[in-house]
Amino acid sequence: MKTTFFLCIAAVILAGCASAPVQRPAPVVKAPSSQPHYSKGGGYYLDDGPGENPPSDIASIPDAIPRNESLIAACNRPYTAMGKTYYPETRLKPYRSTGVASWYGRRYNGQKTSSGETYDMYAMTAAHPTLPIPSYAKVTNLSNGKCVIVKINDRGPFRSDRLIDLSYTAAYKLGLLKNGSTKVEVRSILPGERGEEDASSLYLQLGAFSDRGHAQHFLDIHRTQLEGFSPEIVGAGGLYRVHVGPYASKTEASNAAGKIAQLIDITPVITAQ
């Protein structure tokens, strides 16, 4: 699961090698304490979850605040985990991807992260295989529209079907603790970008229904025509919306809206989430 601070130490030792990408042996990866135990449902780990005395106001824990921080060179060098070599970014630049998010909690609470910081399951942090350490990212739960901002200070997850590993609190605020994992969008936040939501969470709403069954019926009717747009149902406040996205700009969203209008004779509404 985690290649913790030992990866950074290994990177320093191997830094003098200027030939092929760093190939790390597997002490960290093979160690039983570093291996995740996946469950078929519920939490990400069989023995994971909240601590004995969790804060009573987890939902009010603030998001991470993006700051200008120097990147840790030793943590952004190529490394190998579970038989695969990863090449982290060595500078801050735009990043946007969708995939499955998972989380880790008390099992690793108090241990060192790849950055050298102590993992705090109640802080707004996350692990990513290649985003720079340290850096910041906005994570959006695509099933409910909830979003958080986290600090990337650790490496992982190392399963091909996982995009990011969230702290317990970040997962709680996104509403993904029950399922253990869910589809999210991860977007890097560059210096000075905090608060610029209009460029990061634009969707096209195709319909809104008070009954999920009606939303599903609408989706089933138009699914073939909208195959390239990956429409989804998002439920919030007793209202079920069928939407597509996200889009990086209003221009991009408008262009997509025009194409959809021609396909299903519906005028999509641009919404920000």
C-alpha cells in the first residue's frame, strides 16, 4: 500500500546513479506491514477504520490550504513498487484525471509518509503515485458532486485500478467510507488557483428528477446516443440529476452542449459543482 519514508531514503542513497531509472528492491513493498489487505466491501482494509476517539466534528475539519512549498527532490525520483516503476513529476504543472479513490485510516496512523511527515488520518492529505511531493489537489466525488482539497504527501496506491489514496477524513467528507472506494476526479491545484472553481467543476445537466427511477429511465433511453459523454446520475437534496462532465472551461462545456443538443434534441444546462 504505502511506500513510506523509506522510499525517500532509498532515493537519496541511489541519487548518485545517473544511468537507468532507479530500480528499488522490494524491502518496503514485501514487508507484511506495508501490504494492504483488500476487502470486498466496506472499508479499504479489513482492519481499518476510525480511531478509538475520533473527533466529534470530522465534517467541519477544513480542507488543506495550498501553499508554495519546495518540492522534495528525493521523493520525486523514479521508484519501483509491486513490480512497476513510477516516474513522479518533478515540477508543478496542470494535472487532471478520473479514476477510483480509496482510503487508509488507523492502520497507518502515526507512521511516516513518503514526505517524512507523520500520517494523520484526521488531516486532509492523500497519497498519489506520481503527483509531486508536496503538492495540492482537488478531489471530486463524481457520484455526489462533493469535493475536497488535499495535500499530496505520500506515495500509493499501487493497484492498477486505483488513482489516489485519501486520508480517513478526506474520504469521510467525500462520502466514500461506506463503499471503500468510488470514482473521482483529481485535479492539481497550482499556486494562486485556490477559489477558482469555475475552471474546475463545470458539468452539463441534461435533466433533473425527484425520483431516481425516472432519472434512470431517462438515462437508459439516451445512453446509446450519449455513449461518448459518459452520463451519470448524481443525487443530492432529494433531486436526481443526469449530467456529463466535468469540463475545464465554459467554452469546452458549451461546445459539448451543442453536440448533445444535436444528438438528443435537449438543451443542456451548464452547472458548477
